[in-house]
Amino acid sequence: MKPTLIIQGNLEQASQLIQLLLVADLPVDCVVMPNTLDDTPRYQSLVVASTVCAHLALRVGTAADYGQAHWVVLLDRAEADTPQVERVAELRRLLNHMVENGFKGQLVFAGREDDVLTSFASHFSGLPTEQIWGLGTYPLTRLLAHRLADQLGLGAAAIRATVVGSAANPTVAWSRTYVGPTPILMYLANEDAKFSGDDLSKVGNWLRREATEQLETLRLLGLIHLLEVILADQPVIETVTNIQPGEATYAAATPILVNATGVHRLTNLVLSEDEQQDYAAGITELKTTITAIEGQQTEGK
């Protein structure tokens, strides 16, 4: 029996994800939940196209499908200028609806601010933390690996990049980035290397600039790649957003095992001193945001 993948988001992003899934033809029962009733007929052409897929099946779903879902992929549902407190309130209503209809699967946040939404989902849903995760910096990590490979004249498989923190405020962990078996910082020390510390700095600045852009397609491609390896029973360690241990619940992108049952912590994140300071500053900013939203929710009661 194929696992059920529910897609929940606005028409534009959900349609784009479905189109990519049709091409990938993953062995899943794909169910799209329209954002509005007016969106329902607009998915019909995609449902028709899915009939030529050998493995993927697609249909428009109902609330009863939540009880059978292995994953619910949450894309952006609100407009970009919708206040954070309203997006969080809408998430709470949606999760209540899902749980009331028997949802016990994994929540996968694949839209903007997945760190904030993952953090609140752990409060609202009552699900185990290993079943709540987001794409985090994984798409940026893939982007960085390919950029470095181009710069070094290598295949992307030769690069093991690490980007942590959040998609909007990433920290490039050069101390945990490798060229083959060699740390990239040691690789730069090789007199034959046609790549310098200045080049590394430029690549890091480039990645941070890209992180400020709209990267919907890059995120969706990253999601499909993760689904492919999970469905092939090939667990990976990647920098996806996950609930961090500790008393104050928050989510950040750190290396973690991703498999069919969710995300599982293997070891603590170890960074250089400068990287740790940069990462910690981003976490402080995230915690401030979470506290502000919680305060606004309290005021609205």
C-alpha cells in the first residue's frame, strides 16, 4: 500500500509542487487540499494528467483523508504580507482540524518561516517532536554544494556542505564542509587549490543574498529529493528544521537523521567559535520572534 501525501497550501505553490511530483512519479497517493472552494476545479487538469503516471495517484481530498496521511506538506497558505500572529493563529486552527480528523502522521513545513511555524506546531499539535520538521536550510545546503562544485571543477557529489540556522538567516558552517574526505579549510591550504579564502567569503555572501529571495522552486525540489530517498529506504543526515532540545521549545535547522518515521537526533551540533556566535545570534532573534507572537496571542484573548 502506497503512503498518503497530503499537500496543503495556496493554489500557485500547490500546483507547482504537484507538477514536479508528476514528473518525479513517486510511489505515493497524493491528496491535495484546496485552500478555498474556488480552487477545487482548478486542480482537475492535474488530476487528469496524473492518470498517465505509473506510480503516483492524485485526487482532491476531504477531511477524512487526514487520518490516513503519512505526511502533510504545509506550503504557504496566507499572503506574504499577512502578520505572523495571524499565520500562527491560522496554523493552530488547521492543526486542531487535522487532529480532530485523526491525523497522526508527519508535519512537513515547506514554505516561508518554517522555523517559526515548526516551533508553534510542536505546541499546538500534540504530536511527537520527531514527526514535526521543515525544510530549513537543506535547499540552501544543496545550492551551496553545487556552487562550490562549479567553482572547484568537481561533481556536486564530491562536496558535503553544511548550512544551519534558518532559511532566512543561514549560517554557513565552513568548519563542517568537506571536499571529498578533506575539510574545505584544509583544502584551501593546498598550494595547488585554485580557490582562496576570499573566494570562500564571496560564496558565503552570495548564499546569504540568495536566502533573501523567493526560493519556492528550490524548496520544492529539495522536498522531492528528500521524499525520494525516504521512499527508497535510504535515510539521510541533512540540515532540516527540527525541534531543539531544552526547556524553551524552538526549531532550527541542524544536521539530523531523516527517515520514514521522521527526524531523529544523532549528536550535538559542533561549530567553530565564529560560526557558533553567528548561529546563536540567529537563535536569539528567533526566540524573540516567538516570544513576541506569544505575547500578541495573549493580548488577543
